[in-house]
Amino acid sequence: MVQYKTSLSLLVTVLALSACGGGGDSSPAQTSDVIPTTTPASYHLAETYQLPYKYQIGNSVFVDENKLLFAGGESGEPNGARHDGHPAYATSAYLLDLDTGTLSEYQTKGKSGHAMSSGAIASGIDEPKVIKLAPNKYAITGGFQYTTTAFVLDHNNKSIQSYDTDVQVTDSSGLNTTSFFADSAGVAALDNGDFALFGFNNGLFGMDTIARFDANNSLSFSQANAVLTKARGKVDAYALTDGRILLVGGWDGSADLSEGSATRRAEIYDPAADTIQRVADYPIPKFQGQHSGSTPTSDGKVCVGEYTYLIMEDRWEEGCEATQTLHTDFHPDGYKAMLIAETTDGRLVYQEITSETEPYDDACKCKPYKTGTEVYVFEKNES
């Protein structure tokens, strides 16, 4: 059941390049154009890590102090149905420890709740969500359309376990009963080490269900008594410093997913009391992934996207001072790499992105990417 591998044979290259500032979006468009190599001003390229896979699109990167967890992704441009997983999807997650230079591999294969898939094991996951449950312990949820699997990765004992999101939910028509589809659910860690999934879409309707995972005892999901005040999927969930969860935005499934079909709804869920309360609406329509970043603070404020929520005053104000936006891009060997993290000791970490593909391969039902993913670590120059 446990799949684990550690590699010490990473490609580590110590380089010193000339410093020159760059600019761009924190989630840049992919390109295969040749771009002049640039590096961040006042930094030098210290290490280059070659990840043992070719997933340039759709992976999630979670930063935990000086560790990076890469989960999900695609090995090429997929062809064919994706609701039951796809051969091009990543079958492993990788934890890179920048302090020790070790790379640990954990297998991630999920199930689909789609009626035509019958819960068959899928080939991998794409675009999952990652949260921290405890030191060196993480939950990985979602990953492809209609997925009904969540993972708990425990790096302390080098293990990963998969769990079915087997809470059965009937939609508002009374005609369709499905398991909880984790791909369209918001997720947040709870104070006791458990986690919860908030709302989902069953392909026809938004659902108001909250599913809680008991990570300490039963190791299973159960349905909470509280429900969302508006049925929807693609909710953004943010853990507050007092243990409650701020839920923002989402999509009710009534129209194609877009900014116009998103909602401004916001709520606060109290896990201890299992109750939910509607709060001031977000200033603009918001669906999951539309705005990234949340920085809870001890003074009763939380940054969400471009706005700050003042908890005691129950209002939003424009601006997000506590949110740091990373802008600089690095362009190694003609490929674009985006800045994905700043570690606790001030190192800058970039991940390579390329859309250059090889001819169609029937084994992965995709056009495989030509190069593997490289991670570049910059250190600040000594003054």
C-alpha cells in the first residue's frame, strides 16, 4: 500500500550567473520561444534539481519552510476523456528538501466516481490541492474530474495512504446520488489535525455538503451537520488563526464556469461547534483559483486575493498588504521558469515550464513534453 522512494542522485549544479532583473506574472503563459537567460538582481543560481518526471502543466507546489511538495501534473498534452483520470496524469508526488538535497517520491493514484468509471483506479492526478495537517504531514485532495480519493502523506514515517471520499450525497432534484467529488471542493486543515472538504459539483448541480476527515481515529470521511449557505463547488477555504474556516466564492454549476457565473458569497465555518455563519460578501465574484493566496494574521485580518477581510468588523477592504506577490521570471536554456516560492531562509525557487512536445504517444494518449521539470534555487549574494 505504501509507495516510497528516496533519491540522493539529484542533478545539483552550483553556478554563478550575472544578475539582472526580470518581470512577469506569477503564473505566466507557457512558451517554447527562445528567451534570453536572466537571473534575479542581487541573487545567484546556487542549485539546479532535475525532477525525475516531465510534468510541466497542472501540478501543485506546496511550500513548507525549506521543503517543497510537488503533486499532480501532466506528462504531455492529453487527448481523450479525463473524467476517470488520464494516462498523462502524474502518478507520483515529490517532496524536495532543500536543506538535505533529498527527493522523496510518493505514489498518487485515485478513483473516479463517474457512473461510467465504476470507481476504477485512475492513472494519476492533475491539479490537486495540498494543505499541511501537522509537521511533515500533508493532505492532497482532488486531482481530476469526479475524483473520489484523498491522500494523506506522512513524511515522518515515509508513507502515503489513500482514502475514499465515500460520503453519499443526493442533489436537489432528488434523482442523483453520488459520492463526494473532491476535485471541485474547497479544503482546509482543522486545529486537531483533521481536515474538511467544502461543497462540490456533481456535474449538474452545486452541492452544499461539508465532509470531514478524521485523521486521528477512524481514518474516514463523514458528513458534517452544517451545510453551506449557498450550494456550490469551487469554494476557496482559508484557515483562520482561531481555528475557524473562512469560505469565499464558488460556482453553483448553473452556467459555464466563468467570472460571470461565480458568486461573491462568504461564510465562516466553526469546526468545534459544527456551525456556519454567512458574513459580508466578497467584493467581486470569485471562483476557486481565480485569486490565489491567503495570509491570516493575528490582528483579526485575512488576505484573500486582492482584498483583506476584517473579521471583527465583518467587512472587506481593498488591498492585501500581508500577501507577497512574486513577479520575477527566470529563463534557463530558452525555457520559461516561474518563481514558485521564497523559502524561510530567503532563497528563491523557480520551476521550469515548457510546452514543447514530441509526436503523439498512444501509451500516454498525449503528446509528451520534450524535457523534464527542473527546479532552480537562488541564494542572495553576500553584501
